[in-house]
Amino acid sequence: MNSLIIASILSLASNNKIVYQDTTTVDYWKQRAKFAMKEAIIQKRIGDRNAVLLEEVKRKLENCEKAKKGGDE
């Protein structure tokens, strides 16, 4: 049962279909855990990069709105 839960978590973390494998070796689960951790780090970096880009776009939009208001007066 625990291996099914771990397989489900790892499948969700890697956006794959949930596939139960009756493989309970420690090395297999260590390998899967390392892979899931690497994927989580990659996704965090992508999220951080997107947050920075979002702030930059917001700042540019605010500057455009300020310039437009300044031109209307």
C-alpha cells in the first residue's frame, strides 16, 4: 500500500499517468525520489523566473499607463 501511495505522489509530481509498479526495492525508490526532487527544483526555478517576468511586465504596463496619462493632460 505504501508503494502505491509513493508511486501516486511521484506520478503527480512528474505529471505522468499514475502507474502502479510492483517494484519495492530501495534503490528504485531512491532513484524515483531523486528524480522527483530534480523535477521539483526545475519547476520552482520556472515559477521564480515567471514571477520575475510578471513583475517586469507589470512595471512596464504601469510606465505605459503613466506616460499615456501624462500625454492626455
